[in-house]
Amino acid sequence: MPEKKRHRYRFIKWAAGIFFVLFAILASIAWFLNVKSQPMLASQIKTLLYNSTDSLYTITFSKVSTNILTGSATLYDVKITPDTIRYRELVKLKRAPNNLYQVTLKKLAVSHFHPLILYRERRLQIEDILFDKPEVYMVNKQLDFNENRAPRPVQSPYIFIAKSLKEFSIKTIRFKDASFKYINRNIKKSNVFSIDDLNITLVDLLVDSTSFDDSKRFYLLKDVIINLKDYNYPTPDKMYNLKLNQLDFRASTGTLRVNKFAVEPLYDEMKFGEVAGYARDRFNILMNDISLRGINLPLYISRQELRAKEMTIANGFVAVFNNNGLPKKQKENRIGKYPHQLLQTLGAPILVNKIELKDIDISYAVYNEESQQRGKISFEHTSGIISNATNIAQIKAANPILEAKLNTYLLGQGKLDVDFKFDMAVNTGNFSYSGVLQNFNARVLNQITKPLGLVRINRGNVDKLKFDFKADDFGTKGTVDFSYFDLSVALMKNDPEKDHLVKRGLLSFLANALIIKSENPGPDGLLVTQKVDYKRPENTSFFSMIWKSLFIGIKHSVGITEEKQAEIKQHIAKFKEMKESHEVRKQKRLERRRKRENER
């Protein structure tokens, strides 16, 4: 029995010794290969980048560590920089790209680079490269000779590596939590645009004898995936925050999705204008679901030109507010600032063939100093199609009209169908708008007429409001057909002692008796069409001009014209004269009575 134990002990000791020796041999071989592979890998990486970019880029790093068993390597203090002298040479040769990049990071990790395949088959195959928290600086300068060039290198990078490699491939290249800075050299003054915490994945990079001609690849890649969790940009005027939540883009499908986009004012409605120092429009915008489809990524990369086939904007609101109690901005000029005109001033070319709106609430509110109240007009559950949104000259030459066909509900009740046509080919801001508003209770208009017009609608029903206008920078002309019946109104005034609007009894009586038309068509069955010619003050906004043109048409349709208002003022003046004359005669009678009583 003791003899068996001794044999077992010897076996274990010999086995352990052999295992230790084998481990030492393998470790030594791995160490040797690691040491030998490090300079080879470092040399290959430097040579590949330099050669495959036509001698434009070089890579430097402080050291490289490798693990031959896992097929991984790590580069430290990495910097990828362009050679500006070589860039100028490539410009002369008409081979230079539109974009120059500079990348710096502390660590670059290479996983599973298969050194044996590299040694035996001259194929450098890498599973994954991770740029951890890199700083990327991009400069764009559009070069004429790159116009209409295919989304691939000027010439195949394979010709630069063919002598040393048959293939160079990387399954994934990941830029994790990247800090991205961009500057546009195509304009005179350009601020640096920056985004942090950006994640980019480049999928299946392949350089071999066939990849250059593969039409399914762009820039030798199968796909580009971009993710951005949160983005917050305070506007230079310090009045708004632009916020974006969860952006996802995939180049293979050309689809971009944004969960939430917001333009958040930094001050409440009344304080916003006070901080601005004048009656400035305050915008509050939130869109909960935005998607673009059919994006041409190579075109955007090469020329900073955004083209998309379709865009969908759903579940959100646009709220505009203005405090008219504040002074107007001195020398403020809003000429040239209609929506289609602002589109033309964007720094980058853009084309979206079709924009679909779904369930968007739009409102325009004004604080009226006379009534000391806030009037609001809202267009709820707005949906529709916007076509041909562009600022590209060639597109506008073929089709200069941007059209928006929308359907919505005025103040949540009356169904409104409206059609805008914007002419982008002229410099005078020409556009037209027409629409039909279906039947609703006229009292809902009190949200607008009381605070802004000091008119309360007691009762009334609207059959139809139809309008058709043509506008430009200087005003709008058109017609309003307002069909209604059983209309009664009350004129209001602000009573400081009661802190609310009160009815002006006599004026209301005179208005209903002398001015207000209770129905249209009238007893004769004829519908009276009102013509409107509104001269736009230079400081009037797009929303304000449209609202005022419609409001004038409605007022005139019910009889509240300038002539009728002048007529009622004359009646009031005569009534005041009669009242004053009556008071004088009454006072004289009282004086004569007191005099007779004193004489007795």
C-alpha cells in the first residue's frame, strides 16, 4: 500500500514537472512571437495607412503591446495626422478628398488580428479595432474635380499594398464616445461645430483586388452605423437650448431616427421678451419622433449636401408667443424671413423630397397690452405633406415650388384644409395660401377675439370659412368667404378696478343694431365676399401676417369695417352731445328753481 502511494506521488510530480516545462516552453514561444510580432505589426499598420491613403496620412504611437495567444494588440498615445504638403500635391493632381481628418486618442485596441494568417497567406485580417474616446477634427473643403464622383477612393488602395499583402480587412472599426469637431472651409466665417459622446461603427472594411469595384460598398465599407444618446447646444444668443435625444443612423438603409428633438426657451413667456429687450417671438418646439429615409451618406460626406427621399415628423408641438406690450425692436426688419426664404439661407445644401407631418399641434399667442390678456389661436392635430423642400439651385431650376398641403383643427374644433405654395425662384418671397374651414361654433373664437379684438361672440354658427391669398415680402391680397348665421357680439373694454374685461353696453347695442350682420348669406341669399389688401409692416412675422389677413376678412364679413366703426363713433359722439346738452338744460332748470325758492 505504501508502495502504491509512492508511485502515485512520483507520477504526479513527473506530470507536474512536464506540464510546467511545456508551459514554460509555450510561454517562451508566445513571448518570443509577441516580441517579434510587435515591430512587424507596428510596421504593417504604419505602412498600410500611409500607402492606402496615397501618402496623405501617417499614424504615430508611443508603444504597441501584443498578445499572440489572443491575437490582440494595443497602441498607446495614437495620433493620425494628414500631411498638408502632400494634400496640396494631391489637389494639383486632382486626387485630393474633400475632407481632412485628424484623430488623437490615448489607446487604440486591435482584437484578433490573426498573425499566422498574415505570415502564411499575406492576409491581414482583423476582427475589431476600438478607438476609445477619440478626438476627431474634420475640415471640409469642396473641390470642383470631386463633383459627381462615385463614393469610393480615387483609385484602389490595393495597388499600394499589393506587393506586401493580398488582403487587408477589418470586420468592425468602432469609435466609442468620440468627440467630433467640424469646420466648413467653404464659407468665409465658420464656427467650429462640435458633438461629444458620438458612437460610430464602420462595418466590414475590405481592401483586395475586387473590393474597389464592388457597387454595394461605399468607401470600401459595407455599412456605417452612427449613434448619439444626448446632445445639448445652447444658442449663441443664450435664449434657447437645442436638445436631441437618441439619434440612430444606418448608411446601408439610409435611415436616420431621432427619438426627441426640442427647442427649449430659457425664459417663460412674459420674461423672454423682457430679457430680449423687445417684443420678440418666443418659440417652444418639441418633436417626439423624427425619421429620414433614403439619405445619401457619401454625398453628405464629400460635399456636405443632405439629400433624403422622405422625412416623417410626428407627435409634437410648435408654440409661438409674442408680448405686444413690449416695444418693437428698433429698425427690426423681417423682410426676407418667410420659411422658404430662411431655407435658402442655410449654410449647407439640402433636399427632402417629401416631409410627412403627423399629429402636430401649432399655436400662435399674443399678449395684448390694451386688454392685458393673452389671445391664442391654435391648429391642433395637424397632419399633411410638404413637398420639394430644398435650397439647391439645380433642383429649384427644375421645380421652384415648395408645397405644403395640411389638414388641422382650428382651436381643436373646426376642420381646416390649407394649401401653401412657396416660390423659391424669386427674391420677393412670393407665396400663396388657400383653404377651407368647415362648420363650428363661433364662440370658440372668443379665445382670439376677446383679448385681441375686444369683441365677445355671444352666439353664432359658422358654415364655412374659405380664403385664397397671394403674398410677397410687402403684404398679401386675397378674398375671404365667411358663411355664418345667428351672430351676436358684445364689445368689451378693460376695467382696471375689476381686473377683467367688461361689456360696453351701449356700444354693444349699437354694434348689433347698426354694424353686425347676423348672417351671411343675408335674407337675399347672396354670399358677400370680402377682399383683403393687407400692407405688411417690416417687423411683421409670417404667422402674424397670415393671422391678421384672415382676421381682417372675418371682421369685414360680419360688418366691422373701418367705415362702420367710424359711423358708430359718430353715433356715440352725437349721443354724448345730447347727453351733455340734457345735463346742461337740467342744471339750468335746477338753478331757476332754487332762484324762485330763494325769492319767496
